[in-house]
Amino acid sequence: MTLEPLDDWIVVEPLDETETAAGLIVPVNEAAQTRTAIVASVGPEVEGIEPGDKILFARDAGFEVRLTRAAHRVRVLRREEVVARIHD
């Protein structure tokens, strides 16, 4: 199953862990105010963000959606909830 966002909605895949340059995998900090994600798809009214972009958003922004019976979950946000695009 896939989601096709409408209007100014964005579907993202949250990054629950990060990998350091040394190869260490660090889980997301539960106390952090923000999270990062990779954009999976965008609605037709979204400007400045494209699928594949890495973004920063507030921890409580949007809502979580479970796509299949597996543990794969995505988050659906409005464009206005995106704080920044990350370039690494």
C-alpha cells in the first residue's frame, strides 16, 4: 500500500537512528524537540520540498500511519510543519 498526499501534505519516513562517520549507530534521542526524516512523497501544492529530501520537523508534528501489517510506519505532515531541509 502507498499513500498519495493531497494539497499541502507530505509523507515522510522518520529516521529513528543516525550513523556517525565512524560507523556508530545512535538511536534517536527521545528528549529531542525535533526529528529528521526522508520525504517519500509530496502533495501537488507543496513547493520547495521534493521526494528524497532530508527534512527537520517538530517531534509532535503531523501523525503516524502504519502502511502494512509489518512495522513500517510513515508520518504525514503539512508543509508548514517542516522547519528546514537538511543538506549533508
